[in-house]
Amino acid sequence: MQRVRDLLATPFGSAIGGGLVVAVAGLILIEAGVIDTGERSVALAPAPLTQPASENSSKGLTVNEIYDREANGVAFIKSEITQPSQDPLGLFPQQQRSTATGSGFLIDDDGHVLTNAHVVEGAKKVEVQLGEDGEPQDAEVVGADPSSDIALLKVDDAKGANPLPLGDSSKADVGDPVVAIGNPFGLDRTVTTGIVSALQRQIQAPNGFSISDVIQTDAAINPGNSGGPLLDGSGRVIGINSQIASQSGGNEGVGFAVPISTAQDVVNQLLNGGEVKRAYLGITGGDINSDIAHALNLPVDQGVVVERVFDGGPADSAGINGATGQANVGGDTFPVGGDIITKVDGEEVTGMEDVISIVNEHKPGDSLTLTVLSGGDEKEVAVKLGDRPATIQDAPAPQQP
């Protein structure tokens, strides 16, 4: 699985205010998204949250016990999507409609349902069905955060469905057993099992930035699983199934779940009617390793070469310089001539993943001190983080070399 990490992290496919993730060599990262039930394919891959499960459950449960206890809190979500299109001659604008389905899960007794933002993106109407015998009902989209791929829905009637207990994703270990429940290909309340394959992965959010601390699992995840829960061996939600890495478009044993810890602050802000704010540095960069350092005669063998600096962003205002050109290293292009970031707030960084994670831990208005090599000289640069744009496309044009 290390190969997947390398494909996502090198040579320079990351951008900060969180980051861009690039898939190469035929390995496709797709949202584990929705399954279209129409003719057109849709390409989609807590004020307080519910109380944690009892400590008595720490001994672990069987898959059957987890399913019996939690499955009726898993939601079947149907989104009616309308998108602009053109007539065959390209003369008149038209509206193309489709229906897509995904997953979600109940988090409290008030009818709040957590899912992926991409499950309801562009939806004119959203229906939620809870439990085996529940009737489909209209759902309100309380809010969505594309940067974390999290959306919060609200239904009026959650009777007969139990909120799922939430776990602590920070305590997950590689090799821990996990259970996924969702609606792959529209097959409601399907359960699959596996283990935590890796931790602290990064995946690309719908708006082009990066989601940090993602859980990788080999539990089977397919289109339609998006938004469904990834549960630990005690039946507590530790992640929201979101994407798969696949060459075929189906499950190949490499799935990704947004950690449930990421949801806490997002849900709080959405419930309070606020827009989710995230920190923004405004650069893209390339990871330095010993091979690249040797090939390019760099003064350090780890860190980040700044590739692009977005005009008017925090890094630009602080005087950070982007690359002036590119070099070919082992068949890949790599930025050269830009400032080299070696530390953030005194903490050594080995690549863009480290920088992204640090930025994501802060809020707009916070300050960071970057240790950079610029023109052969080491200096410390204070940067005041800004507000992340809605999408990477909305970021100002980068500096031109």
C-alpha cells in the first residue's frame, strides 16, 4: 500500500490550504460515491454528537452483533440532481436530471444524519430512509463542507432508528478490525468487513483541497457506500467511507474513510448556521527526498520546494518565492528555484503532507513561522493564515515565474 502513498505524495502534487492530490500511473482515486439510478452516470467516486459506546463494549463484538445493533441507524440517501446541459446541436441550454443514491448514518435523536458532501452536491431534493421498515422522507441539507467532504442532513422522523455511537478515530491502530455498512450499487444495508490498513493518509476533497488523517481500509467499499459508517470492533463509528483507489472503478481493497474526529468541529459550525472556516497558506510544493536532493544538488535532503505561490495569499504577502523553472528527475518534472521550507513552527517537515497537516490544525488568523532556505540563506518567515477559498479554482492566479 506504500505505493499508493507515493503516488499521492510525490513528486509535487500537493497544494496548501490544504492540498491537491494527484493520481498517476493508472491508479484512479474515485469517490466511493453515489450510484446513479438514471440513464446518466454521476461521477461521484456535533453540537453534541451522540454519546460514545459503553466502555464495556471494549472487548469487541461479532460482525453480526454490530450489524444487529447499528444497521437500523444507517441511512439510504437518494438525491435528485439537475445539471445544465446542451441539446445535441449545442444550440439551446437544457436541464438534465438524474437520481443517485448513497449512504449516511443517524448521529442523534433529533434526526441529524451525517454523510459525504459529494452525495448531496447539486441535489434539488434529498430523501432519507432510516431502518429496514422506515419510509423515505424529505431531508433538509443543514450544511455541507466540501473541504472535509462532510454534509449534515436533518429529517423530521427518526423514530425506530438508533443513533450510531461515535468512537475515537485517533485511537485506531493499523490491523484493527473494522466493519462498513452502506448501500453499494443501491443494495441497502450491506455489511463488509476488513481491517485498518493504514493511517494518516490524505485524499482530495471535492473542492480540490486535501483531507488529512484519513483511514485506509480493505473493507469492500463501492459506489453507493459514500457517507456510510466505518465502525470499529466495538461498533463505534471511526470514519465516514468516502473514496476508493481503483484501476477498474470497483473495490480493489483500498478504501478511504474521513475520520470521525474531523466531523466534530464541522458539525458544530454547520449546526450553528455558520460557514465552515479553514486555514489557507496559498502554495503548492514538491517533496524533497535524498534522491531528488542528490539529483538537483539541493542543500537539504528533506523538506518542500515551493512550486507556486498564489497571488495575494498569505504566503505571497509574507514574501515566499515560488519556482522559477522545472527539472526532470527520473522521468518526472520537479520545481526548481523556489524557496525550500524545512520547518514549520520549529518542527521539521519531510514533505507537503506535514505542511498540509499543520495548516489544517490551525484556524484562519493564526500565525505560523516557516523556516526557509531562500537564495542559499536560511531565514524565518512569519505567515498569517487566511481563509481557504471555496475551491482551488477560486484561489487567485499563482505568481508567474
